[in-house]
Amino acid sequence: MRCSWRWATVGIVISGIASSSEAQAQEDRAEVFRSSHRMVESPQHFAAELRFSPFLADVDSDPLLRGQTPFADIFGASKTIMFSGELDWQAVRIPHLGTFGPGASFGYAMFSGNASITGTNQASAETTSLEIYPMYVVGVLRGDALWRELRIPVVPYLKFGVAAALWRASNTVGTSYYEGTAGRGYTLGTQLALGVSFNLNVLDDIAARSFDEDVGVNGTYIFGEWTRADLTGLGFQSDPLRVGGTYWTMGIAFEF
């Protein structure tokens, strides 16, 4: 009995050593795998955004219309989707805060409806449309210290600058004319945005590191943004068409 007890004890000790060795081997293999994906982060100088905005132009807000609503009469009150892209240069890094630099954007939105019969409020069979090409140049402040220093995957940001929009009213035969004046032009204004980005790297760090190694993308974000495009002529345009608006923007961004 005493001999059996000793052999049982030896067996337990050997089993424990084997289990410990196997656990250590697994940890070593995991560390080797992690090390194969551990590299120095590539340089980060830019951010690119793909943007989608439910949008309704402020045309009828012009006080010169004196309560008339020609835009709503033709195009209704339904929003369209504005598609746009933005490229930011993260020119300066501010310690313990984030980055600051210029950004530029270009977008497109279109409204369509049935034109009214001249002198009446009745809709005709002719389709008319208003195309808007918004653009802006802004200063962009991104507070990414929360992510970089505290690993909190939230990046608030602020944008402010000047804006402009090209616009064109057209019908089935081309650009519209009213009393000899072509239905196209531009409007100047300002751009303001407040937003928050969520860093998707936190969901899969190894995949994010591989993406950076293969493509040079440091971070991938989804974001939500409150946007105000105040396209009212900057005070010196005579009777500009108010094609700006206040709207929400959603999208995906890449830092590289």
C-alpha cells in the first residue's frame, strides 16, 4: 500500500509538470503569434472620410420669399442623401490633446419633382431637378488623446471654415431658364461640424495591426456628426440661393 501511494504521488507530480509545460508551450506559441504581428505603427499624417447625410436644402428660409415655399412646392419636404468625401491633413500634433490641420470636402445631392405650370400651383408632367455640389475648406481639431493615451476608443472632433456650393436647376431638356437667366450659380458661406468617432481597432487589435502593416492604415473609425452649412452668401452676395442646411452626417474614416 505504501508503495502504491508513493507511485500515485509521483504520477500526480508528473501530470502536474506535464500540464504546466503544455500551458507554458501554448502561451509561448501565442506570444510568438502576437510577436509576428507586433510592429512599429506606420506614420500617420492624413484622414479620409466617406460621408452620408440625410439633407434638405434651406432654400425656403430666404426672408425675401416672404413666406412663400417654392422649393417645398416642387420638391416636397422629404430629405435626399448627400454623398461626400473629405480629406484632412493632420499637420500638427498637440501633446495630450490630438491633431490639428486643414481639411477639404466635395459632395453631391439632388432633388427632383414635377415643375409647376407657370402662373399656377398645379404640377405639370415635366420633371425638374436641383443639383447641389457642396464643398468646404475647414480647420479640423481631433481629440485622439483619449485613444492614444488612455485606450478609450472615442475621438471627439471639431471642424470650422468656409464653404461654397455650386448649384444647377434643370429640366428634361437641360439647364432651366427664367426670363433669360440660367438656373445655375454658386453660393458662399461657412461650415461648422461637431462629431464623435469610434475607433474600430479595439474590436480586433491583431487585424488592425495587419491592416496597418499591409496598407498603412493606422485606424478605422465610424462616426456621427452634427453639421451646419450656412450657405447664405457671407453677407456680400446679392440674393443667393440658400442651398445649405443643418443635418446629421454618418460615415467611415481611415487614418494613414
